Amino acid sequence: MVVFTGLEFLFRFFPAFLAVYYITPKKYRNTALLLGSLVFYAMGEPYYVLLLLVMVWLNYFFAKKIYSCRDTRRGRKCRKDRLVMVLVMDVGLLAVFKLLGVFLGNSILPLGLSFYIFKMISFQADVFRKEMTELPTFKRTAVYFTMFPQIVSGPIMRFHEGSFLMEEREYSWEKLEEGLQYFAAGLGTKVLLADRLAILWKDIHMIGYESISTPLAWLGAGAYSMELYFDFWGYSLMASGICVMLGFPFIKNFDSPYASKSISEFWRRWHMTLGSFFRDYVYIPLGGSRDGMTRTVRNLLAVWLLTGLWHGGSPNFVIWGLVLFLLITIEKLWLGKLFAKFPLAGRCYTLLFIPVTWVLFAVTDLGQLWLYLGRMFPFAGGGIAVNPHDILKYLGMYWHYLLLGVAWCIPAVSGFLKKHRKHPLAVLLTVAVFWISVYCIVSMESNPFAYLKF
């Protein structure tokens, strides 16, 4: 499978593709991108590339049918009926594979299925709402659905956010340099931080949750919280960096979520394209917060149930979604006003509860989940740690990764580097991060992206 952190991608596929893309005449670059994306996907999922092509064609077919309905009473009903048909098809396909994944394992899931299906849903909704002055050509639509930087794990870019009309797309050495810096930052975030912190989380799993001390349980939860963030943020930076190199705008998917003053704010800053998808295509169509608190709570429940089920079919994901729904509802009803007055309290509350919710997300076996929570909160039971001083051992082994991780979560640090990215020292740092990451990929174990099979 070709992944952004693989040597085959770094030194074979992407350099060759970029060279072909740049020497291709401007009017044929969409064709080059489409063919390159299909080759990339076929290298990872040769058996599912036909499914991808069929879904691209069917969605364009339905989009044409929706777009052709006249703006009359009968035409609006026609447009709505056709939208329902294509949504049933798209959501149904996603639901079938998610259910198969529960019983047969995630290996059955087509690569990037959730992400390209969500792109298709947003495209159909935008066509239905007449947010496009004209229906794009099949080739431009296919490029949007299949473009390889985003097909595996997002970000979920909307059609209007991309420069799919050739005359809108800009190419320059400055864009190439900017994209390379984003890519190197993402590669380092993934390889040098996420993959190293993942080893700590694996060590705790190997020890056995019943044997760890309470401080180590909290250290593990914090390390996993950073690992998941750096894994997905790193991928998003790489994907958006590639898009910038290809002439597309940078799509921001994370905005320093661990600096949030509430859990509601955290989820506005985390995986922002997914959050905006559920907001625009689920929460607002259901009524949003327009019809009183009772319906607002109902709509939030629907969003978080769907979010939990989208992440996986095992019970822990449903519990995770319901717990987040409960916490966000409590903030809307009571705590939000308190945190507005005392932001420090909100930050502490967020940093306390978000790691707990990530444990619910990470541990799929409910028995093991209860054991881990019992270690985090020993008053709930869970036995006695075999080595109550184990925290000292793991702090000694991982303190430098943990310290770098905490620093990289601080908005001022990433903001400073971004502001001074053209400084010679920043360029030198980028080059160093890239080659150190390559060295680690060659010499150490590299973990697959957390969202690789969603």
C-alpha cells in the first residue's frame, strides 16, 4: 500500500508524478491529476478501484439529474426525490461496508471509503441547493472525488474550495516551496512524534491495564491524545501541502485543539472539515439550534451518534459519541457561561476530560476499557498496581517526546514557525526534519495512519 510516509511514495511515485504534472500543458493537468490519482489508489486497493470509478460515475449521473430539474413546484419535488435516491445509495454503501468491518475486520473496508463518500454527499447537497452556477464537467468532478492527496484520509474539501477550473489554479516556485514545508512539517509530526508516542501506548497495552499505576494510566491517556492528534494532523499537513504544490488552496483541518477553552470549542478545532460536514449536512438541516433547547439537544444527539458510528461499529465508539454529546450538552446548558467568565477553568476542564474520551475511543474491548478507566480513577476499583513506581521508568524513556509533543501543541510555537518559515534557519530546520524523518522510516518501525481504513 502506498502511504505518504513510505519510501515508495517519497522517492518514486510523488517525484515522478510531480514532474509529469508540471511538464503537462495547463489544459491537460486535470487529466494528469485524475490518472495519477487512479494509479495511486490502484497501487493501494487494486480490487476496489472499480468500485471507486462506478461510484464516481453514478454520483455524476445523479448530479446531472438533480441539476436538470426545473425550478417549479414539481421540479423541486423531482430534485428532492433524486437527492434522496443518491443519498440512500451513498450512505447505504458506506453502512454496508461499516457493518462488514464489524464482523470481518477493517481490512474489508475500501481505502478512503468514508472520505470520498462524504465528498460525494456534499457535492450532491450543493447541487441540490443550487450553490453552483453551472454543473462542472465529468472530468472536473472526477478529479474532485478521486484526487490522491485527500482520498485516503481527507481533509474533506468542498468542491467550491478547490480550484478545479484550470484558469483559477496558480503554480509557482513559491507555492512549491510552501507545499514542501507543509509536507515536511507533517512528515515530522507523524514520524518523529506520533509514531514514537505510539510505542508508549503499546507498552502500556503489553503490560496489561490491570497492572499499571494510576499515574501511568494518565500518562498513557495523555500520550495517546497527542499521538492521535499528531498522526492525523501530520497527515492533514502532508495532504494539504501536496495540494498547495499542485496549485490548490491549503485546507486547514486542525487549529490547535488542545488550546481550547471547552470541549465544544475543541471539536470546532479538531478535524474541522468533518465537523463542518456534520454541521452543514446533518445538524443545520435538522434545525440546528433554531427551535429551542429540546430540539437542539435532539439534533446534537443525532450528530454525535452518527459521528460515533462513522468511526466504527464497536460499542466503544457509540459510548464515545454519547459521552461527548453529554459533555457538550452540559456546556450548552450550564458550563459554557462559566467558562466564558473563567477561561482557565475551561482549559483545565478540557485537558482533563478529552484524554478520558480518547481512552473510550482507543480501547475497543469493553472489559479492557473498564479496567483502564479503573486505573485512571482507582476509587472505582481496578486492583493494585504491580509496580506503583512504573511512571518513573516511562517518564525516563519518553520525557523528550512528551516535552516536544506538549510544545508542538502550543499555538504560539507552530505560529512562530509559520510566520518565519522563509527565514534561512527555518528552511534548514525543514530540511533537517525531512531527512531525520526519512532516517527513522528506514531504521525504525512506522505505524499506519490511524484513519487509513475509515
